[in-house]
Amino acid sequence: MHPPLSRRQLAALFASSLALLSAAPASAQDYPAKPITLVVGYPPGGSTDLMGRLVGAELATRLGQPVVIENLGGAGGTIGAQKVANAAADGYTLLVGASNELAIAKLVAKSVKYGQANFTPIGLIGSQPLVLVASTATGVKNANDFTQLVKKNPGKFSYGSSGVGTALHLAGEMVKEQAGLFMTHIPYRGVAPLTNDLVGNNLEFGVFVLSSGLPHIKSGKVVTLGTTAAKRAPATPDIPALAEFPQFKNVNIESWFALVGPAKLPQPVVNRLKKALNETLQSPDFRKKMAAAGSSVATPDVNLEQFWRDEVAKYTKIVQFAKIEE
């Protein structure tokens, strides 16, 4: 038998046990107690970076701690996402991620090792439709002209996107599948070379994120055929949704953005972040800035976990139809 513990030993044991029991809840309830790193898996200047900076500024105000943006570009956003998936589950490393790295990448690239289970969903931020455009050399003026031209010339025309397995690529394949079109996909290394070929009439059709396409649409350098969301975008009510045309009635795909953390974030931390994000989504100033960027703001009651699963299911069908693989 062990000798009985002294009064001093008992007191020390009780104190250490009490500290262990109270440490985790206390740290979660005191959250945040230091600056938060908000990872964006792209270089500065893109749509996801803009989302990160808008949300980061709002969260800093509401949480009372600095929110530092870390741009970790590469591999279509997956390097940044992987970093957050591997981070400590304490709420001090978060991700503003896009549909590309959160929902599509794992479906098309075997190198992507993380999935939805590796993150704690905090909230959907918003979305931005994509837009199908034509070069002026094609002579098409609308989605019906486009459909007729491509159907009469199967395999003759190509469309470009910013890369294999991006939301833009999947949107193009959804358009093909819906109307039974045969076109070749040309992946570009980003939006700039895609734009150059479209404007220079070296490519017939292309898919842009709406905010990236708008300057070229407004200048008349490309012809807009329709946006890819189910309804017209509030930022561009004059541009029809492809879904308004019978042959594209089920086209519904957008680039969306969400705030997530590593798996198993403590619930008090999740609650604190959700409250701050929900307040942000209802802020008139934030909504005004999002509209200026061509984006729609999510409603606070969206269940991100279910939404995420539904989007993966949608993308899976497109990937299988198009046999997309990196």
C-alpha cells in the first residue's frame, strides 16, 4: 500500500486538478485573448483575398483583437486550406476559403488530403456568380445564339477557364451537360491570359467570376451570355441568368466563400465567431462593400455544414460527367 498523502500534498493535488478542469473552458470563454491569423489561400488582389480583408476588418472590430491576413497562395488555394486543417484547434488560425479549395479540389486532385471533416464550419460569407462570355468575333449576342452556333459545329469551339477543377471549369461543363454541347475546355494559368485570348479573339468563349468579367463586359470587349446563378445577380440586374433560357434551366453554380477553422474547435469559440460573423453579415457597410464587389451576402441562418455537403454532391456529378482529374 502507498503511504497516506500529507495535507500539503493533498492540497497541491487538489489545486492542480482544479486548474486542469478549469483551464480549457476558461481559455475558450476568454477567447480571443490575442491576435487571430486569417489565412487566405491566394495572393493579394483576388476575390477570396477581398473577402478575407472585408471579413477580417469586421471581425477585428467585433472581437476586440487584431485579425492578421496571411496570404498563402499556391495549388488553387489548397496550401492555405491544408495549413488551417493542420492548425491547433484554438480559434487563432482561421480560413476564409472559397468553393474551389473547400469543396472541389479533393474531387479532382489526389494530392489533396483534407476534406470537410478536417474543418469546423463557422459560417457562409457570401457568393458570387460566374458569367459565360463570348469573344466579339463569334458574332453571338445571347445564350440562344451561343447554343445554336455550338450545336451546328460540334467540337469546333473552345471555352476557357482559369484552371482545371476550378468553379469556372465546372460551370463550363455544367453548361455543356445541360444543353448537350460538345466543346473543348482550355485551362489557363489564371484570369489574365484567359482575358487576353478572349479580347484578342484567339478563344471563342470563356467563364469568368462576375467581378473579373464586368470591366470587359462594360467596355464591350467581350459579349455576355448570362450568369450562372439560379437568378440574376443583384449587382447586375441587366445581365440575364442562364437559367432563364430553357436549355440551361438547371444551371446553378457560384463561387462561394466561407469562414472555417480546424476541426474540433471548442464550442464557446465557435459561438463567439458565429456571433461576430452574423453581426458582420447584417452590417449595412459590409453589405454595401460586398455589393460593390459583385457579391451577394449570405443570410446568417444558412447551415454551412449542410450547404457544404450539398455543394460537394453537386460538384461530384459534374466532375464525373466531365471526367475531370488532375
